[in-house]
Amino acid sequence: MGYRLCLYEFANLLSVYSVLVYRFIGGDVSFNPNIDARTFDTICSEQKGGQVFDVREPAELETDGRFPNAVNIPLGEVDSAFALSEADFKAKYGVPKPRVTDDNIIFVCKVGKRSLTACKSIEKYGYKKYGFLFIQGRI
């Protein structure tokens, strides 16, 4: 467990370091979508909370556990889900569809690849601010 945490913290530091180096050499980064557990907790503790979407497959939720307060939208459905009208999204998933201007949209998965893919897939609908978090081990 400690080894995983150490690797996770190293990955977060490396991510922050990469952004700082990019900015130093003249790049422009509007935000870093790879959030850590502390940032996730901060977002979720705010009054508006976080809009958390778990992009793992339903079978994974049964074997690995469900992420608290997350709505399951498997990665293969993310594109079509965010193309739905607000009414259809709410009817299908039981929560309001995030607005394009929202800055508290968070995708979660087991490793991070699917949640990052989900982030990129909603950009074509005008979403610009989102985050992703990956889970290691059983929830």
C-alpha cells in the first residue's frame, strides 16, 4: 500500500513539475486536468460539490467497488451521454447534465486512461474545465 501511495505521489509531483517546466519555457497551460485526492476532496467539499462520473464498466464496479456519489457512465457511452439533451440526460442517469460552464466535472476510472479519454471526448461539446482522478485497488 505504501509503495502505491509513493508512486501515486511521485506521479502527481511529476505532473506538477511538467506543467511548471512547460510554463517556464514559454508554454501556456490553462489548467491541469490531472487532479490529486486532496484537490478532489476540496472540490467535493465546496457548496456546489463535484459532479463525479465513473467511466468504468458496470462489472468493474461490482468487483472493485463503487466510487462514492459517482454516476456510472461507461467510457463507451460518454460521448453519446453528453450529446443528450438536459432532460434526456437526467432521465437516463438520474442527475442533471453538467453545464458547459461548470468547473467541477470529474471523471474517475481505475488507471486514468479512460477518464482522460472521457475528458477529451466532451471537449467537442464545449466543455473546457474538467478533471480526472484514478483509483488504485478496491474501493
